[in-house]
Amino acid sequence: MTEYTDISEVSKGLFVFIPGLPPRARKERAPWQTLVDRLRNDLEPTWRVEVFEHELTATSREDLDDVVRRLAAQLRDWTGELSTDVELPDGIILAGHSFGGILARAAYLLDADVPDAAKPDQAGADPTSNDATPTSAAAPVAAAANAAAGTANHPWTGLVKRIVLLGSPNSGYRVNARKTPLRWRLAYALATPFFDFTFEKVMAGGYWITDLRLRWLEAFRSTNDRPRVIQILGTSDPLVTHTDVIDQKFMPHAKVYEIPNADHVGLIDVDAARDPNRRYRQLKDAILGRPDETVDDERPRTPGATAFILHGIRASALGTWVEDLGAEFAEATKPADGEETLVINPDTGYFSALEFALPGTRRRKVHEFLRLYGEAYATRDPERFVFAGHSNGTYMMAQSLDRVPSMRFRRIYLAGTVLPRRYDWQRVFEHEQIGHRRDGAWKPGEVRIDRATRDVPVGILCSWLRGLGSADVGTAGVDGFENISGRAIDQRRRVPGGHGAALKSKDQLHEIAGYLTQESVEVDLASRRASAATTTAPSPGTQTTASANAAPRMSPAAAAEPDAPDAPDAEKPGPSLGERLFNGASRFVGLRPIAWILLLGLAALAAIGLVKLGRAKGPKVAIGTGAAAGVGFWALLRSI
């Protein structure tokens, strides 16, 4: 742990300030200018004070990773790594206000936790690969390995004494927070389905900020050789509150200071305070530290299993399966003394098929799931996270794994999945996103997919969207995944029925809960065949005698043969006539020419309807309705 360092003992210090996003009405003098000027006067000549101005606004579209790389490169230059005319400092303080604090965290992780190319076994990376970046899925592993080895890729990170976050949220900004700027709300509501803005990336539950949050927690938990993290909050700040910095309470050597009567901008605007001198003294002591400073007590994470259960576009269409599966899971885990089982099942509300058809709207639902995942990661043991999802819930999970490389689950269950057949499970397994760590070693997990024989939303709607060009959805919930050889993926079960057939009965949910609580996937092929009688999922209403503990398990070797016969003498019945007709229709609507012909046909019918509406209700009503339909049609084409 980095102990308190008296600034008077530092002979060549470096203080770096990173401002937040600028206010809409820019003043001649930035609100942080007085604070930095006064700190410069007090610190010089033994400390050098620098400001990194990123020049971003809330609606900038620059890649944040590029901005972080610019900041890290500037820090290397300021610390003498790039030129010999700059002396290496013997102490560094990084301070950032609001968005600037987020950049400070990201830059520190970038240079402190880059996998060491000379030690690919530690970081899980090929020494010849260019993919070993801190934003890769191997970053948490690399962070722990580098910290344990006492190494850092760039010397300056080992000299950082304090990272000071002034009104900077760990989890991202809440769009519904009081006094969130109106332009931020409008940009998020109207434009983010089609454009990537700075504001969206650092929204609570955003992909970029969530991955940063997970890597930050992992880095500080993996070793004690980290800087002190100081969080400074204004008591009148509605934008960033204690809820937004909850991670601090579960981190070692962290401290939270509260500045009375300071709002978000006023926290660093010394001149705006009633007593500017007193406000400056408060901020100076919190930023630079004082000899009697003590860190806050680190709260222990709550032990026990955690299940994330996500419903599809209509939770009510399948009754109470989410709550019932949660209850079955809680009963199956049998927590030990002091443990607490947690089931997280967010209600994403009613979600129409039209909304699902629009990529922008279906992706928007992912953010609430990521926000809850981040909170659980901060407060609970991520090695015991499991996932169960249906329909759009499986899409949300896959989008999260793809865009948040630090996310992981011990085990995954999918029913009625809307993912494409060629979803890259190999990459997910290679990035150690499915499995858990035990005694310092990585243990691969398992994925189970239950398919339905007549799943219309998957077989027809997703096939049609696929034909229109939506590459992130597909018919794996009917046809199964391709290219899963050598992976612990079990997709043998085909349940007679429609979209929710795998979740209809209590026995099915009991068996799924048993699967989620299993410890090992090391089962040989003979065991799989011997348990063939219990591996076929029952149709709704069918009774089964299989217990939760006897739920089928599958080894990576077995997963390589998904179409192998269940028993030596078993004769697999062919699909019925109805199944063959359904499969044919699914493939037919997925053909690109047919998919577009169907879409244009629907558009022609809509045009005819508008003409009739105009004759019946008048041209104004028809024009208004047509304009709304045109915007919706444009949005569909723009977002595919």
C-alpha cells in the first residue's frame, strides 16, 4: 500500500490536473483555473503543475481509448520517459474533476496493467500478438499478474502517490439524475442509437465505463502496491452522489471527503464559494493529503452465489418463470453460514417485436443490465456469477460479453436465444469470460442452450432480420450454434413447442437451477451417453424424475460432438412434417432478396393505407402519419 507522503519531502514532484467536460456557456476563465493556479503557487518550485486539456464535449464522437492513449503518452513525456531533458519525478499526484477523473483512472490502468510480452503465460497473451492491450479481455488477468510480479510497463505508474477524483463517478453518470443537462438527455434519447457520443460511453451501464469499472476494481484488489484513491464529493452535488462512488467502500486504501455546500461545478470553482479561502483550504488538504489522514475501512464483499436472470421482450408472456427460476436457484445453492444467495432479475419492461427489430432500441436495454452487473461486481464475489436468459435476454448477455471484455460468468444457460449461429464462442472462452478462478488457476465454465422446435420469433423474425442485414441476431435458438468444437457448449436439447417451451414447467426450471449450481464440467462422453434418458428436456406438462443434482453435464470433449447419438442403440427420430415446413419457412424468409421483398411489400401496404387514411381523415393526418412512419423506416435502415 502507498502510505501518506508529505509533499514537503518530495524534491521533484508532478501534479497533473484533468478537467471535466466543459459547461455549455463557456466563460473566459475556466471554473477550475483558480484552484490550479493557487495549487501551483503553493507547490512550486519543488512540484511541477500540468493540466491536460482533452477538449472533449458531451457530444464529441472521438474514441475515448484514443483520448486515454493521448493522456498516457503526455504523462510519459512529463515524467521523462520520452526525452532526456525532463527529470523523472519522485512523486506524482493525478487529479481529475468529473469526466477528467474517469480519464485519470483509465490512463493509470493503461500504463500500469499492460500485459508483459515477455511473460505471456502470466497474461494469457501471445508475445508476438498485437492484441495484448489493456482493453482486451485478458486485462484483469494481466493486471493481477503484473501486480504480483511488482512490474509496471511504464515507470511513472509506480511513482503515483494519490489519484484524486473530484465529483467523478465510478459507475458512470445517471441520465435521470437531478440537474443532468437537458442536451445530455436529448442526445441520449434521440441520437445514441445511431451515434457513439462521449456522454453515452460514460453513462451508468455504458460499455466503456463498465469495462473500466471492472478493471479498476480488479487492479486494486489484486495487490496492495497501489496509490491511495481519494474521492471528493460536494454535499450539494445532484449529479454525483455517494451511490455513484460505492466502489470506494469495497476498495483498499481509499478515502472519501465531503465538501460542504458544493455542487458539481462549484466543487472546483473556488471563486464561486461563499468563503473562497476556506473552500481552497478544504480542497487543498483533501487533494494533497495531511499527516493525520486515515483511509476508510474496506468493506468485505458479500460471499455467496449470484444469479443474473434476464427475460425476453415480454416477461409476462411466460408467466412467472423468472421469479420461479430465481426461487429454485436460491434453494439449490444451499448457502453456507455467512453466505447470501442473490438473484438479480431486472424488469426491462414491455418490449415489442418492432422495438426488437430496431438495433438501436434493443441495444439500449443492455445498459441497465450492465449497471446492475457492475454493482454486484463491486459488492460480491464475481467468481460465483451465473447467468440464465431467454430471448432478448440472451442478446443482452452476448452484447455485454462482446463489448465488456472484463465481464465473466461461471456458467451460462440460454433458452430461445436470438443470437446468430456463428456467434464467436471460441473468443469468449479464450478471453476467460466463462469460468472462474480457484486457487489462482482458471477453471473453464460451460454454456447450455435449450432449443425449441417451432420458435416463431427466432425462426421467422430473427431469420428475416438476418436477411435484412442485422448481423447480431440469428436463428441459433432453432438451428443451434456452429463452430463450437472443443468447447463446453451443450445444445443437444430440443424442446417441442414455441418460443418459451423450455421454461414452461416447474420441473424444467428445477433442472435448470440444478445445472446453474453445478461445480464441474469434467464429465466423459460415456457418462453423457449413460445419462441420455435425463438429457432430453421434457415438453411442457411432462413429469420428470431427474433431480437437480443429476442434471446432465458435458465435457469439452463431449461438446465437440453435439450431434452424436445419445445411446449406442438409439435411433434418432427425424423431424416431423410440421418441423420441416417450419424450418423451410425460416430459411426462406432469411434469404436476402426475399427479406427485402417482404419489407418493401410492407412499405407498399403502408403507403396504400396512408392514401386511404388521407381520403377518410384528411391530408394533414395522412401526412403526419406518413412522416412518423418514414422516420421509423429510416431508423430501421440506418441502424441495421
